[in-house]
Amino acid sequence: MGMTTVKAQEHEYTGLMWFRVDLRTVDNTALIEACRRCSNLVAIYIASPEQWHEHNVAPMQIDLIRRRLGVLQQQLANFNIPLIIEEVPDYSQIPQVILNVVSKYNLRHVFCNKQFEWNETQRDNETAQLLMNNQIKFSVFDDACVVAPGKVLTQKGDPFKVFTPFRREWLNIYRSTSPNVQPAPEPFRNRLQRGNDCISPAVQFSYPLKESACWPVDEEAVRQRLRMFCEEKVSAYHQQRDYPAVDGTSCLSPYLVIGVLSPRQCVSALLEIFPGCLDEPESGGFCWLNEIIWREFYRHLMVAWPKISRNQPFLEWTRRVHWEESESMLRAWQQGLTGYPIVDAAMRQLRDTGWMHNRLRMITASFLTKDLLIHWQAGEQWFMSQLIDGDLAANNGGWQWAASTGTDAQPYFRVFNPTTQGKRFDPEGRFIRTWVHELKDVPDKYIHQPYLWPQADSLDYPEPIVDHKSARLRAIEAFKSAKAFKDGAR
């Protein structure tokens, strides 16, 4: 985890490093390769506010990116690499921006790390074609996963659709390759001529912003979070991770999403303290590693089945599910006014902080898609618009899991009971009282069903907007009918 450096091998041309969701200098494959192959380097980040809007990117995440870019600009300056920050409306203008910068600084080679989503893939293909037409090299590297998509395959050579065998093969590959964290590059001896005019005084975007200051973006603070989590919380992670009132999770996901940390850094830090955890499936270390592998699983799925990033369910037959369309129900869920305390506390945490505990993501997603029978895409879009760690692969994967429309998903006939979930994972209502202030005086006995409290009339809190028992049966019937149609039954 130290700040050792890789010596640059000088060549006759200069290059362009294109940053996207990899805002770091350590363990950045494209940056390190660019420094090895080039005699000098310029870097660029291109904001695209209209594209962000189309993708429902949360204003808090953009603020985190904005703040991180200021840090990255200073880090790169120490390597004598100027960072240009440009803004265009959407991806369609980006290929020309790249070509303009290449022409302005007489660059010969563009480097970047792969992104797997559909729109991003099309953008990169168009950029590659334009550069090739102008005799400019374009190199793209696998960097976002510990084990690259396309590498974890069945014996027949097919991608896995089920997580457990995927994890088994992922672990086999990891044991045989042991990917290392790559150190930061060595500074170039001289700054590229005219490079000083690349430095921006401050990073600003034409996009709504929501304050993200409680998430530090400087290098040492982020690394310290990773170290402290591994040293102080991982050993009990498997016992505490499902309890939202307990500070038992890593809260590193925002840094993984925008690339302040790489998943390799996380695995390396974990194994440094728990070197045997790969072979201890009941341990906290293995449990956290399992979450990292889930993250990779969703990325591998998205590459193997591009329709996932094009607003389509993985299971075709689920297109026939008849979803309810109720703006009032959707708003009640968004605002944390459903009458189910654990759901409402979670949704208010999301609204106010831009983050939500993972167990609560499952509970709230199940409630929207099964209790309210509202289309999972409405929830997926809302989460993306609020989450500081909003990420298409993980967010879509989680929603399709909860909605029973994805691969290896929750079977449609298993429906979370929000009251039971609340009693199990917030038994004393500590988390609920933190976020649903109307219930602060409700006794523990009634905190999960406050409408049963004898003094419920004094509460400024809604009764349940649906009856879970009947809503569960309705959801099961809706899925059963859709599947029967698929199977040829009437």
C-alpha cells in the first residue's frame, strides 16, 4: 500500500491519458502503461452533464468527482503531467474533444481503462475509429475488476449465470494469478511544453451538486479508511454487516465507483491482515471478499449480456409481469412515508446522506417491487439519482435480484416481510429512531408496528400503505401468471 513508483521507459512520442472512473495514480493500469510507453504525458477528464442526467447520476456523486479531480490534478502535477478538464453535453462530442487535444499537443497515443456499459462502449468505439482515421494509437486496458470480464468461464467456455460457481472459479483464477497492486508511476523529468495552460484554477461543472464533504477525497484519508476497516471491522464483518445501527460495513463503495480505490487494493489490504481468509469461508474476511466478488459478478454479467445496461430484464419472461403504476405509492416510498418503519428509515437515510446500508437496499427494493408491485426500473432510477455510490452494474444487479427478474435472483415466491426484517436486523429500533423521528417515543415492543401502540393516535406517522400479507400474494400471482404465459400455459 506504499507510494513506491514505477520508472518510466522513455519513447519517442507523447501520449494522452483519458481518465473516466479511475481517478487515482496508484494501481491505474492505463496510466502506468502510458508512463512506461511515452516520453511525456497529458491527462484529460471530460464531464458530460446531459449524459449524467440521462443516466440519473446523483448530484452528490458528481460533487465527489469534482472534489477528487482537484486532488488528482495536484497529484498529476507532481508527476509533471498536466490534467485538462473539459465539459461537453454528452458522449457524442467526446471523440472530437479527444482528437482536438491530441492535435493541439501533437500527441501520438491515447490510453484509457475499459468501461463496460453500452453507451460508454459505443463512445469508445467511435473514439477509436476517429483516432485510427487520423493515425493515432488507441489503447484500452482491463482495470475495473480483479479478474477481467471474459476470464471467468464454465468448462464449456460460457459465462456463469449463477454466483456460487462463478465465485469458485474466480477464486481458482485469483489463487493462480494473484494480481498485484501496481505502484504509482515515476514523475517525468520535464513538464510537456505549454502544459501549464492546462491547469484549471478550480473544477466546476454545469450540473446540480449536493455536498459530499463528509466523504474525504485525499489519498491518505481514503487509504486510512481501508486500513482501519481491515484492521478493526473485518474480523466481525460476517456477524455485524446486516445490522444498520452498527457501524460494521466498509463504506468504501463510493471510492470504488469513481475509482479512487481499485478492487485490487481492497483485496490486497484484506489479505495483508487476513492472509488465510480465502480458505476460511466462515470468516469475516471471506465474507467481505464475497461482496467484492459479487461486484465483479455483476460486471461480468453486463459484459456477457449487454442488454442488462439497456433497461432490459435478464429473464425475458418477466417482461410480462403486470406492474402497478401508482405515483402516490412511488412517492410515499421515495419520501419514507410507507408506514413500515424499517423501509421509511432506510429511504430517509438515502435522501439525507446519499448512502444506504446494503441490507436496507434489499429490504426497500423488495418492498417496492413486491409489496407495491411497482416496476424495478423506477426504483433503480431513484437509487441512481440519490446514491453517492450509484453504479450501473451493482445497482441494476441488486434491483433485478430483488425484483426476481435477473440471473441468480431471489425466487419470485420468496418475498421479504419488511416487519420481520426490521425485527431481525434492528430489533430495538435504534436505526429506525435515528431516521424516523416521529417514532422516537414508541416503545420497543411496538417500534416495528407503531399502529398497534395504544397511543398510536398521537403519532404523526402514516399507517401501512399496503397490507403485506395480501400484497405478497398479489405479487406471487403476478409473477406466476407471467411465467405460466412464458411456459405456454393459459
